[in-house]
Amino acid sequence: MKLSDQKQQFKNYLKEIDYYREALSLIHWDMRTKIPTKGVEQRSEVAGFLGEKIHQLQTSKQMEAYIKELKPNTDDSILLRTIEVCEEEYERNKKIPHKLYKDFMITQTKSEAIWQQAKENDDFHLFRPYLKKLVDFNREFASYWGYENNIYDALLHKFEPGITVNELDHVFPKLRSSLRSTLEKVQTSAVKPDPSIIQVHFPKQQQVAFTEQLLKQMGYDFTSGRLDETVHPFAIPLNQNDVRLTTRYDENDFRMAVFGTIHEGGHGLYEQNIDPRLARTPLATGASMGIHESQSLFWENFIARSYPFWEKNYDLFLQYAPHSFQNVDLEQFYQTINEVKPSFIRIEADELTYPLHIMIRYELEKALINEEIIVDDLPHLWNEKMNDYLGITPPTDREGVLQDIHWAGGDFGYFPSYALGYMYAAQIYHTLSKDFPVESLIRTGDLTPIKSWLAKSIHQYGKLKEPLEILTDVTNETLNPDYLVQHLEKKFKAIYQF
Amino acid sequence: MKLSDQKQQFKNYLKEIDYYREALSLIHWDMRTKIPTKGVEQRSEVAGFLGEKIHQLQTSKQMEAYIKELKPNTDDSILLRTIEVCEEEYERNKKIPHKLYKDFMITQTKSEAIWQQAKENDDFHLFRPYLKKLVDFNREFASYWGYENNIYDALLHKFEPGITVNELDHVFPKLRSSLRSTLEKVQTSAVKPDPSIIQVHFPKQQQVAFTEQLLKQMGYDFTSGRLDETVHPFAIPLNQNDVRLTTRYDENDFRMAVFGTIHEGGHGLYEQNIDPRLARTPLATGASMGIHESQSLFWENFIARSYPFWEKNYDLFLQYAPHSFQNVDLEQFYQTINEVKPSFIRIEADELTYPLHIMIRYELEKALINEEIIVDDLPHLWNEKMNDYLGITPPTDREGVLQDIHWAGGDFGYFPSYALGYMYAAQIYHTLSKDFPVESLIRTGDLTPIKSWLAKSIHQYGKLKEPLEILTDVTNETLNPDYLVQHLEKKFKAIYQF
């Protein structure tokens, strides 16, 4: 066969995978936003079937042949990178014996259900045997995948290629000591924001209308997406012109929806602005979990929680907000939405203490995978670390070790991405500030240059670049936690006047 | 291979087809209710891909082998009927040369777009060449499929097996003459309902809340379905526990949503109550277009447009309706929702004149397929028949021959199902009335016995029985237009006092 024909065939083969992916993504979106309860069981079969089809195509002899024959004969950079990404997926799957993978899938499905139950009943013992198995599976996988220095690196690689234990053990302690020192100053400050002044009834429909305004301001395109309600918010690209956001509403605390929606909007903007030439290839998505999170946190923390953002938007906010907000002035409002207060639940944590939650998980899962601790010790160690880093002890495991679904889903090595994304975001924001008068743009509400800069510097590439390649190309240096440290210190110094 | 193994393999094969069908149905639902505009293009590719997969599996050599080997060796009635339905689909597809079918698909896709344009611009000439081709395709298909007496029978068979031109030419004239005589009496009556008294602003959210109440009363299960907004309402089964309804709202005329939703609710109840043993087979859907329509029209016309229904529900209605309804009494309300008035648009027609719209289409398409008239004559003949049957002449083709999408979609032989469904519904209602005091049940709002009776007599069987087999089993006679004739005469005699 002619090489050009074979390349075309390969592209068609990838299209087919992507058709299944798009159909499956729609099912996932629907299952988390619209599906009636009794419809779930049969729909899950369909999801399983489509997932299996994708897996088969990604790991087929045909795929192996395409990789082998096209890789040495391709100089088109998009096609070459596409082949590399396919190869990585192929290798990762091929290295795992089929039986092991199947056992893992069964355990994982059961574990999620058991975890749900264990969390509801605050019963770690119920979940413990499953968690043990999942740790063992991950250790086995890591051995098959291989690593250089630390077994945990093999797991990290899946979510954040280029990042290692070595790197994390270098940046996290720096970040931690700074966060804890800032936290101490916050806690001894005389400034005590009173959240009760903004915890007033704010009707859902009004929250929807206001957050839609903010998404439009960010440049999120509603003709290529939509916003729906769900229990655990997420953003999902069905195709590049259909990137959907979800959020949840607390009628007694608008912060959940406002900042949550902007966060998902950051993910959405990323997917909406990937180069259309990457469509129907595995490159048409974010570079990594961490880079994706950098985009959501950029908009949530660096734009939407900033003072200039509310200088611009507080009047608009008041148009949608209940009458009682008329007595809250902009300064009070800004203080309150940035209140720092150690809390048990990661996803409810403030901007300053959030990375500490991540570090606790990182340290525990790294130790588990390295067999330095055992699953039985987790609740106890969790509480110890919470007390050590945040100065509070969860009264129950439900508010402690059982709170997150990740481990139950078999995902180890995922958590660090959240903190990495945060550091990336700070570093990116710092670079942007050198090119643009960012604060004054935010103050005038003209966010288009910011959106365009992100699209040009990051979004358009999709998975065409490695995560650290993007970071370095944009910021001219590799991962540096100092920007986040400085940002948080400066911000909370101003608010808490220390 | 052992026969039992082969049967199991066949069932798995059908499951696979049904997984694709379910995924595709979700895409269809989403495309008509939720999808952002720019997402359509790429999603259409996915829909085309899944549709092609289904077609391949339905017409494969493998399917041929299953039919050939299992049909003579099966005594399980469900499996046997499943094989028959697969065989019919297989044969229908196999008889058409691949090239012809492909050309048809291309023409059909183009035609729908052109029809849309022609309708918008009121330009029949634009659509004419496409319509000619579609008539020719249908004549060719009919020749391949075969027929006994009339070529149009081959097309009818696709939608309503068992029904022939012979049958329709027997029942339609009877029905027509009665409808026209009743219509004349209505038009000369001194009773003149004034629709303006109910055409008042009725906020959408209130209409949603009220119609949901009515659906619950019917027994539609919201844990196995949902209700959304769309432009052209439909009901769609994704699986038996996820049967979705759609509707549209006119804030100045609640009748559109109320009766439209109940209509779709009738379709929905059917699909929700099919025997779960038929799941993942081609039997897990309605017996035919006509039987399906009998269920929607049963609830819309025989239940929801009846006097007892509003004796029960008018107080509830007033709780949701705008204040101005307080001056409309139940008698006036009942008269107005049943106003008879010849109109141009089929889907807006009243209960009495609706079948006349269907007959016009039937007569024209039968004559086209039989080459007794040509496409060029259509606008002229349409208007003539409208004048003849309804006494009005459409001022434009947009309100005449161009109004419906069916022909543009290549569907000939479909329209009669609407009138057949109406006659079935009347006949079924008559039988039900012998078993139950239907009117007093409706008056008390206890619709459960009615719903259960329909589920037991009709719904549970899905496609296990032929449409006329269901009709005969339930009513103890074959198609009889008298019940519809009597129902309409009696109803409008009471309202219009003739």
C-alpha cells in the first residue's frame, strides 16, 4: 500500500475511535445531568460497550501496525505527535496482562459503590479491603509500566508526564512552609471576615443568569457549549464545538456556583480553543490534568477572586443579588469571598489552604505505593497530617480519608495535578502580567486580550506539546513554586493586613 | 456449534445492534433538545457512523446465517418473532441494490434541506425536482419489495403491515362522508366558541408545572423518563426505563403544550410498559406507527379532550392558570378547547377535521406512486382537495403542499398511519368502555385502571404481535371506522347542539 493511503487509513481509524469517544462522552454528560434514575442500569451497559470498542481499537494489532509502519516515515509534526500519543496509550495498555486489567476493572467498579456506602455510613472498615486491592493493582501496574527512581513516578506519568517524585519533593515543601507561615499570620490577624453577611438566600434562577453573564465576559462561547446543573461539577468536551459545563447551586451561598462555574468555564475555554486541525485525533484535548487545572484555576482564583474583577462586576452582581446585599460594600464583599479558614473538605477549601489538602493526599499515596505505610494506618495518619498542616482534626472519616472518590476509582498519582495546576497558573499569570496590564484589563471588563493570549499560548496546542514544554515555552522557565507563594502572600497580606 | 450456543450468540448480536441504537437515540434526542448550534456538524458525523454500524449489522452475512439456521429450529415464540422481524428488515434492505439505496440517501439528505428552503421561500419549484426523484425512488423500492394488488401497498407495509389500499379505500370514504356531514352541522350551528377567552398569557413555567401534573395522573413514570422543550415535539425511547418526551410552549395558547404533552405522554406510556423480557431485541418498541399513534390519540383526544377530564382537572388548571381564567367557566372552557374550525396546517387541526388532512395526503401520494398524477400537479390538486374537503384554500404553498416534512424525508405510505391510529384509538376506547365505567374513572381522576388495561392489552406486547392482530385481540373485530364516526358525531352534537 502507498504510504499516503496508509496515512489516510490511519486517520480514518482514529476518526472511528473518536466517534465512539464522542458518543460515550454524550452518555457520560447525560448520566450526570439528565438521565432518569431507572434509565441508568441499561445505559451503563451501552457505556461499557462503547468503552470496550475504544479500548479494542486503541490496542489492536492494526494499531500496532500503524505505529510501527508510520512512525519512521512521518515528518508532519501533527501526525508524528498523534502517533506518539497513540503509541503511549498502546504501550500502557499492552504492558498490562489482560486478566489483571479485567480484575482491576471489576474491583474498581465494586470499589466505587462500596466507597459510596462507606462514606455514607462513615465506615472505613467497609472500604479498607477494596482500597488494599486497589493499592496492590496500582503497584503492579507501576511495575509493568516501569520507572527510574520511584515506583510512584510511573503513576504520576499517566497524569502529568515529566513530573516526578523528585520534583514534587522539591517544590511541595517550599510551598508548604510558605503557606503555613501565611496561614499563621492570617489566623492571628485582627481582620475577621464575617461570611454570614453574604450567606443569604439567592434564588437559583438569578444565580444562573448572573454566572452566564460572567461566562460570556470570559469569552466562553454558548453557541459551542451549554451550562447545566449536576451534583459533582465538571466540564466535558463532546466535540470542539460542543464543550459543556456543569455546576451546582447553593441558594444560601452563591460562592459555590459563581466560582465553581468560572472554574469549569476555564476548562471549557481551553477545549473550545484547541486548533480545529487537531479534531478527531487524540491531540484534540488538554495537554495534561495539571495544565487543564491551570486554566480553570487561572480564571477562578487569579481573575474571578481578584479585587479588580469585582470593581468591574459588583454593580452587575447587585442587579441579580437579593436586596440584602445592598448593605454589603465592595471591600467587605471582597474580604468575605476570600476568607481563609482551614476546613475538612478539600473541594470546599479556600485558596490558601487548598494546596495543603493536596499535599496530605500526595504524601499518603506516595507512602502507600512505596509500602512505607499500610492501608490500615490511613485514617489515623490522615487526621494527624490534617492537624499538623491545617490545625484541625476531622471528627469523622467521612470528613477525612473517605471524602474523595479518586482512590475508589483506582486513581493514584492524580491528586498532585491539582497543586501543579495551581503553581502553573500562578507562573502563567506572572508571565501574562509582563505582557499586559492585566489588572486594569480586568477592571475594565475587557477580558478578550487575556482569553486570546491563553488561546494562542496554550489552548491551541491541545496535546501537541508535553505539559512542561508548554510551561517552559510560555514562561521561559520550568516549574517554579515561587510565583504562587508570592501571589498568595501578597494577596492575603493586603486582605488580612499583616 | 450447539444450537443453544448459537441462539445465545444471536442474542448477543442483537444486543450489540441495540447498544448502537440506544447511543444513536440519545444523540437524536440531544440534537433536538440540547445541542449548541455549532456542535451539530460534528455530531452528525457520529450519528452517520452509528447508523451505518446498525445498517451493517442488520444486513450482514452473519445476520443472514442466524436467520437461516435458527428460524427452522426455534419454538420459543419470542425468539421466533424476533427472527421474523430481523428477517423482514434484512429482506427489505437486501432487496434494494446498494447503489440505489446510497443514491436515495444522498437525495433524501439534500431534499430535506431544499424543502426547508422551499418552505421558507414559499417556492414549490425549488422542491419539485427533488420530490420527483423521491417519488421515483419509492416506486423503484416498491417494485423491489413487491406487492399483490397496488404498488402503494408495498410502501404501506413498511409502516402498517396488514393494511392495504383496498382496506383504506373502503374505510376512508365512509369516514370522510361522516366527517363532512358533521362538519357541515358544526358550521351551521349557532354555537360559536370564542377562543380569545383562553388565548391569554400563560407563563411557560406554569404550563410546565401543570402538564407534569397531568402526565403523572396518566401514570407516566418520571423516574423512567423526562420532559424537555423542542421545536417539533416527539417521544423517544432510549431504553425501556428512559423514555423521554418533548413538547413546545406557546405562552399565548396553552393548548399547544397541554394537549401536545399528553399526546407524547401516550407514546411514552406505551414504551414504558413493554415487557422487559423484550429488552435489547427489535421487539422492544411499538407494533407499528398506527398502533403507536392510537396510544397518543387515545390519551389526547379520548381522555384529555373529554368533559369528565376537565370536571376533574379544571380546578387544578385554575391553580396554575393566569387570573383571567377565573371568568371562564368549565362549560365555556370545554367548548373552546374543542372548537372545530377548518385550517390549513395539519398539526394544528382540530379533532374533527384532522382525518380529512390525512386523506388528502393519502389520495395524492397514492396517485403519485401509481403514476396517475405528476408532481407538477401537486400544488393545484392539493388546493382543490382542501377546498373540496375543508372548504378553504391555502393562500400559499407554504401553508399547503409544502407544510409537512415527510415527503422530503422520502417517506411515502406513512401518512395513513395517523388516521389509522385515530380509528384504532376509537375502537379501543369503545372496547374499554365495555369493561370499565371509563367516564366516571376519568371524572374521579383514577386513571390507573385505564393505564393498566392498555399496558396489559397492548403495551406489553411491543412488536410481538402484528398491528391488526393486536386490534383484533383487543376489540374482537378488525378495523372498523364506525367507532370514530360515532364518537365524533356524539361529541360535537353535544357541544354544537345540533
